[in-house]
Amino acid sequence: MLTFQRYTLGALQTNAYVLIDATRTRAAVIDPGTPDAALLRRLEGLKVEAVVLTHAHFDHIGGVAELRKRFGCPVYLHASEKDWLTDPAKNGSLMWPDIGGPITTEPPDAYLADGQKLELLGETFDVLHTPGHSPGSVSLRCGDLLFAGDALFRRSVGRTDLPGGSGPALERSIREKLYALPDDVIVLPGHGPETTIGEEKRDNPYVRA
């Protein structure tokens, strides 16, 4: 059975998720926002199969270079943001120099696409392209877990005022992709506490079902 551990990292309190397979020998990481020491220790002795990015804003990618260096793992990202890892203007790290300065790393090794079945850790992750917060934002569903990045939060949604953002696109993504999921799916967002699809359909003030 897949298990996960959440690490809340950096000045913007970004949620990174370490996923562990049933044998407790393999791992994957979603959105490593910083090269956090506790997160890196958790991965010691494990085979890291991949780093998966829900999008390439700076607060979600700050630990990518260190994970690649230590574990030699491939990095997955939607093709719409394929050049954001190498460009601090596009990933936003130039906009907040007081937070940590420019962030760059090598381009992604593989691309995510809507409808893709991503096989990791002996599990299948359904890739949902959910643009709006950024053009290449994706959400990843595995069973009753949804890693939603910055598309959907508990009682909130991702901001759309950054380059490439779109309020109408985000609303469509939530209504057509996320709210179409079963109500008991657990939403694990890029910031803040977890919630469920049913709770957000009922109580989210920004996008109601």
C-alpha cells in the first residue's frame, strides 16, 4: 500500500510529499520546494524513482537540483512549462529576491500530459492537466488521493495573477476535472491542509459545484 509523508517547506509553506511504496524500498517526491534536510534524510537508503512537479513555480522546485544530484532521479513536468526550470524569470524566483534569489536547474527529463497513466512505485497515477494557476499545472490522482498542486486548496483556489495564470481556465479545471471526481477523494494541496472533493464542492467560496 502506498504511504506518504508531507513536509511543509520554505517561506511560502509549500507542501512537498514523499511517497513510499508498499515494500518501503522505493520512493517518489512531489514538489520538493527546498533541499530540506529532514526530507533528504527520509529518502536515505531508498531508491528514488522520480521527482514529479505539479508545476514549476520557484516555491515548488527549489529542491530539485539536490535530489537529482543525490539520487539521479528523473524529473517529470508538463510540457507547457518545459523551459521554466532553467529560467528564473518564468519560474518566478526573480520576483521575490528576498526569499532566496534566482532558482535554476536542468530541464525536465520527461513530460506529463492530460490523461496519461504514470506508473510509479507499483501504482498508477492519473495525470489531469489543470491549468489556471499556471499553464502547465497538473493534478495527480492515485486511488482516493489527489495531489492537486496549487489548483485547489481547502476553501480556496490557486492565485491567477502570475504570468500565464487565468481565472477562467482555473475555474474550468476545477469544475470539469476535479469536481468530476468522487466526493470522498482526499485533496492534498500545494499549500495548507488537506480536504476532500465533496467538502470543496459544498463549501469552497470561489468555485461551487
